[in-house]
Amino acid sequence: MNVFDLMRQSKSLFIHGAEARDALGLLEEELSEALSLYWATAQAILRGSGITLLEKPEGFLKLENNFFSALFLYSYHRAGIPRGRRVLYAALNHCLRGMVTGCDNILDDEYKKTLETDLPAGARRFRSIIDIMASDRALFSILMEAYAKNELSSEQVLKASTASLHALTGSGIQESTEEQGIESILTPQDILSKVHHYKTGLLFNCPWGIPAVLENLSADTVAPLQEALYRIGIGCQILDDMVDLGRDSRSMHHNYVASVIYHSSGQDQWRQLQEKAEAEPGDQAKATLLLDFPLALAESARTARSYLLDGLTALFDERHRFAIEPALAFLYRRIGTEHLMAAAGLPI
């Protein structure tokens, strides 16, 4: 059972069951409206281009498939942003998500779908390019629609457009430094502060890039929410590193777990990692390599859980903190570390 199922069934389980269902229903409603706005805008932009954007695929609007978008939207609720602006920012965030996913696809030579077009399935790079271009134009089109409705001034449109780029550049710059591989193994703390800080921590603050320049909110309101999202992002990146240990070792990319092995487990363990990573099948789905390094497994699992627990606790209103453990379990399953967290002796 994931976090959303638990909240839906919470009436018989929790004191605040009805209130929790109301909060979940509001998130679903606003997120559905925002995602539909993104899709309809991209559809209109591509019309007549020779590329057809099909109807929204099954599951596109489900909260389970938009977990982080739901967390970002929830942070707007916590800040007291009005409903119309929440929907606007959630739609703009999906534009950013389309751009980030498209860029990641090209850099990683894979294709995680953003838009469902009639382009050939094998045209992975061009599909990613269209996802980026259409999402970028959708962002500006949504901003201009808000301007036409007198919801934003022309100056605010330009500020928001610029802020959307600035929000992404820190993470992008860090990614660019790894394109040719790395020359040294940073310490685990340096991985967190010099790599993951930019790669994922700041990326999880991107949803606040535009609201920060348009909303009149105090730092005391926004900073704790940004810090909460930041810590969730770092925790998720460590989980990703646990899964990608073999791939990152082969491609010479920064990896928190590899750093723990290099700096804490000795040269024999480091050589074993290199040998096992080279022998690991490229399409290995279960990410079992880390099981051969129990000390690094325990350290990375504890660190990831600590970041996630701190972030979710700070983000969730006290009335909704019953959902923290289910949220953790959902993330473990979604990222593919459930078996690793269990092996480390942590609750799943």
C-alpha cells in the first residue's frame, strides 16, 4: 500500500482521517488541473508542426506518478499561496520537469517519456529534443495566458521566464562537469556538499524559483520549505546512488556509495567494486551490487533515510505526519531500493 492509498483509507486508521482525505483530494484536483493545462498547451503548440501530441496517457494524472510534483504543490499550500497561483506554479513546474527529463535523457542516452507524440519510438534523442522545446514554449505560453487574464504583469512574465532558467542552471552546470568522467574520488561529505548539493538538492528547490520572484512571502515562510525539499532531494539522490553504484563506477561518475567504499572500506574493497561493476550486466534491474558491500550499504541507507525523514517531517504539517513512513516506503519502491533498505535492517 502506498502513501496515497493509506491517506485515502485513513478514516478508520487515524484521528484526522477525514481531514487527510480532504487534503489529498485537493492536491489531486489542483495537480490534475495543472497537468491538464500543461498538456493542452503543449498540444496547441505542436498542432500544425507535423508532430501530433496524442491524448494524455493512462496514469498521467495519477498522484502516484507525480509524487514529487505533489510534494512541491503541498509546499505551496504550506506557504499559504492562493489556489490560482498554486495551479499556475504546478503547471510551470511540469514544464520544467519536461525540460529536465529531456536533458537527462540526452545525457544518459535513454528515453523517459514526457510527451506522448506520434514520433517513432526509436527516435529517442529527437523525442527528447521535442520534449524540451515544447515544454519550454509551453512555459512561456502559460505565463502569457496569465498575463492576458491580468493575473501577471508583463514585467512579472519576464521575471518568471528568467527565473525558470536560473533555477535549472546550477544543477545543469554540475552535470556538465561529469560528461568526460571524473579524475578523483571526493569524500562522502564532499559528494554531498559539492556534487549532490547542485545536482539534486538545488533541483528540488526549482519549484520555488518562480514563486520566489512573484510572491510577497517572507524568508521565514519560504526558507524552511525549501530546506525540507532540499533534504528530500539529497535523500533521493543517495537512494539513486545505491541503485546506480555499478553504472556510475563504470562510467566514472560521482557516487556517494562509491565514495564511502573508497574512503572507508580499504583498497581491497575498492578493487572488488571495480571488478564487480565491470562484470555487472548493463541491464541489471535489481541493483544487487551494493549487497556485496554491507558496511557501505548500512552507511548509505542510514544517511538517505535521515535526509528523507528530516525533509518529510519539516515539510508535512503536523496533522499529516502520519504519512511520513508510508511516503518513505513509497520512495524506496519507486527508486528501487526496497530490498537494499531491508538488507540494511531499516523499516520499509
